[in-house]
Amino acid sequence: MDGTTAARTRAPSALRRFLEAQSSAGLVLMGAAALALIVANSPLGTTYEAAKHATIGPLSVEHWINDGLMAVFFLLVGLEIKREMLDGQLSTWPRRILPGIAAAGGMLVPALIYAAFNAGSDSLRGWAIPAATDIAFALGVLALLGSRVPSSLRVFLAALAIIDDLGAVMIIALFYTANLSLPDLAGAAAVTAALVALGRAGVTRLLPYLLLGAALWVLVLRSGVHATIAGVILALTIPIRATPAAPDAAANSPLHRLEHALHLPVGFLIVPVFGFANAGVAVLGLPAEVLTGQVTLGVALGLFLGKLVGVFGTATIAIHLGWADMPAHASTGQLLGTALLCGIGFTMSLFIALLAFPGAPAMQDAAKIGILAGSLVSGLLGTLVLLRTKPEAVPTPSR
């Protein structure tokens, strides 16, 4: 069997099935985010906030969702990225390079735009707010578009977003983390070494990896680094074997088994709960000057214009210079629409805003308005562009 035939017979990964076949999960996510905005701006807003800040054990409900449940989502995304890099559409260097270059541009340009609006003021501290793409919402939009978007662009966006978020986590650790626990970081490194050792020893049972992964999450959480990075680290240590020609044999790979197990709970429970907990921002009653302030404009234009120029511009240059390949069967218009979707900031942007302006609720509110405005415009225009563009024609294989 030649390589082309083998590629056609490979079993689809869990995340790709979620993006291509489970558009209803994207609808659930969008509905959860819309409901959160309605509740936060209704008489139930106080109850909504109180429920998020209620404590269960050592953490609040909000922290359990953002640091705990979302670590599982990052685990699934990390599994998909590893699979695609070793056995899929990111398995060649040109295809690996493109999301990395686009992610770098998509972090740098928004930060520069924000800095231009806030130079010389205390609000410059929020330069990283528009730097991150929200994986859940951006991929949720692509899920709604179904087969209109080729799977290669979904993989590209997933890879770009995870690199983007990892960059944001590094920024948080370097610039917005007040205290790092070196003993916990050392413990996390030791657990990571143990996970790598399991893989090298040929262990294929998932339970040892998951138990060590739980310990890794606790240590990363306590270290002061954002806990979701533990999910990515765990994913990178799960063993994978190249998918054989017979699709049923893929179940023997630990990575494939874990992807399959996470598919439904992530798509229909974790992501919607996350969206509901983070999309609710009280925008009514804010002073009008907040809408035109330097923080609001810097964040909004950083997300919308910065991501568009940074992602699409650097990706286009890289493709034109021959450094990377255009995602398979994707058109330039579709790449443009995907770059617009990268301006959906939400979660990590909101998180960085709280860290950037501690004890300054007015600046936090201004940043939140900018995040909502930039994300909404980016999401709507990105969807419109993708709806109105067509993919490149798929060549018919010769007989």
C-alpha cells in the first residue's frame, strides 16, 4: 500500500472528529458563552459571581474550572498536536514551521499595538493582554463551520493556539508571577522525568501516566506557573505508535486510546462549563469613557488588527518565501479568515488582565471591554470570511 492510500485509511484523531463531526458541541459552547453574558448582566449577576468565588477545598469554583478542567482540555489538544507532528499533517518541517511563525507574529504585533496606545503610562503593564488566542472559542467557531473549513486549517489553528498559549504562560511566569516555588518546580521536573522514563520503558497502560499526571498538575499549580501547562507536558509523554494501515489497530496506541476517551467529556462538558464560567462580564453601567480609553482601544485593536496582521502577515510571508507550505486544500481567503479567528482572546486575555492590574478594577473593566469587543469583531468577521471563501480544489486521484 502506497503512502497516499495509507494516509486515507488512517483513523481520524479524537480532536479532529470533534472539530469535523461534532458541530453541536460548538453550538453548546457558543450557547454557554452567550448565557454567561446574559446572566452576568441580569439580576442574577451577583449570584453568578458569588458562585464562581465559592470555595471547594483549597480552590474556588472558578479556579477548579480554569486550572483543573481546562488542564484536561489542554491534555487533549496536546495529544492532537503530538499525533499530528509525528503521524499526521504536521509531520513535515514546513508544516511545523508555519504555525510557529504565525504564533510568534500573532503575539508580537498585538503587544506592539497595545504598547503604542499605552506608552508612558501605568497601563503599559497590560501589554500581553491581547497576545493570546482562546483555543476553545476559536476552535468552536471552526466546529460550527463544519466541512467548509479543511481539516488542515483546523490543525493549523490548534497548533498555533497551543503555541500561542504556551507563549502566554511563559509571559505570565516571567512578567506576571509574583512568587515562584522552586521546590515545586523541581518536583514537577522530577515527575516529568518519571513520565518520560515510563515511555522509554515501554509502559502502555494509561493509569500510571494519569496518576503521575495528577501529581504533576498539583506541583505545577503550587509552583506559581499556570496549571494547564501540566496537561500539555503530560500529553507529550504519552506513547504513540504510527497508525497502521488497518484503522482498528490504532486502539493499541496509548495516545489514541486516551484521545478517544477524552473526546465526548471535553467537547460537551468541560469546554461549555469553561465558557460559561469565563464569558460572563458585567458591561452595563460602565462609564462611556471606558469604551474609548487607551486600555480598551489597545486591547481591542491588539486582538482584532494585531492578530490579523501578525498571524496572516507572517504566515503569508513564510509561505511566499518558501519557508513553509500552505495548509493542504486551503485558500488564501480561508487563511485570512482563520487569522481573524485568532483575535478571539477571552480566557487567557481575561486572566492576564487580572494579573496585570491587581487592585485596579477600573483598568480591569476597561481591559475586559476591549477583550469582548476585539473578540466579538474578530469572531464575526472571521466567520463571515470563511463562509464566503472556498477551499482550493482537491485534485482527483488518477486511476
